[in-house]
Amino acid sequence: YRVAAVQTPSSVELWNNVGMCFFEKRKVVAAIACLKRAVSLEPFQWKVHFNLGLLHLYTGQYASAFAFFSAALNLEPEPSLVYMYLGITLSRLDDYTNSRNAYARAIGTATPTEDDPTPTAITHLNCCITAFNHGDFGEAKKHFLIFDGLYRTIEEDNGGAEEHHPDLLPGFPDAIEKRDIMGALLLGRENS
């Protein structure tokens, strides 16, 4: 990346990628600096705003995360994962009503394919957790059952038991653990 930064210092994609590499290594200050550089070079790239939203959500700066997710949606109103993360952010800001609306929009705009129902499944799991945390147990159970059905489909499509496929939901490493916890809390089962 150093060579690329010297050769193309005004590349938005470069600064976005470098920022996310720093984020993956948990070097938050460097990640924010790179992503803000990308925004200053091209303020209309929704993915950079989305990544800044993720970074601020991770650091617990929920108002800033909300601002960046909102900016991403103003620039590109279709990506369902942006709505999902907006739902998580609004929940952390104790705005459950708008959080539910964001999740509904995420589910409504999600386009799972037969090859990859993961985005819809993860949205239902996060909606379940949010509803549970706000005491809306009926809504939590509804979304858990939808998630569980999608998860079982993913599991079957990948050849069976999850111990053979620890990364059934790529990009969401703790989803299986959260599934087991929510299953126990909502349905009273030991191992889902």
C-alpha cells in the first residue's frame, strides 16, 4: 500500500482499503484518518461513509455512527446491511422504534440469493437480539425463528453440522454463538 499511496495519493479506493486494513488490526486512529482522507477526496462514496459508520459503531461513538450510516444511505439508499447497522446503532442510542423501522427496511431491501441467504439471516438475528434487549420478546422470537430457518438452510447447503463448517456465516464469526444463546433464552433449548 505504501507504493500505491506514493503513486496514486488521491485514490479514494486506496485510502478506504488502507483504512479498513487498519480497522482489522484494531488501529482505530489510523483507520479513521485514512477513511476521513478518502471522504475528503470524494465525499459522495457511500462505502467510505458506511465504513466510517462501522468504525464509530465499534468504538461506541453511536451518534457519529448514526451520522455516517445516514450519509451512506442518502448517497445509496439500497444496501440492506447499512440499514441493519443503522438499526443496531439506533438501538444503542435507545431509539427502539426507529431501530425496528431500520431493521424492517433492511429486511425489505435485502436480496438474498439461493447461493447466499446470509445477509437476510444476519439481519434477522440482529433484529432478534435488539428486540430481546428492549424487552420485546414476541418480536425477538419471531425474528429468531426466521433466522434459525435460514441458518438451517445454510447449514444443509454446506453439508450438515456446524462443527464441520465453523464459518457458515462468513464475516460474522460470533453468529453461531449468539444463535445458541438466543435459542436458549427464547426457546429454552440447550444446543440449537
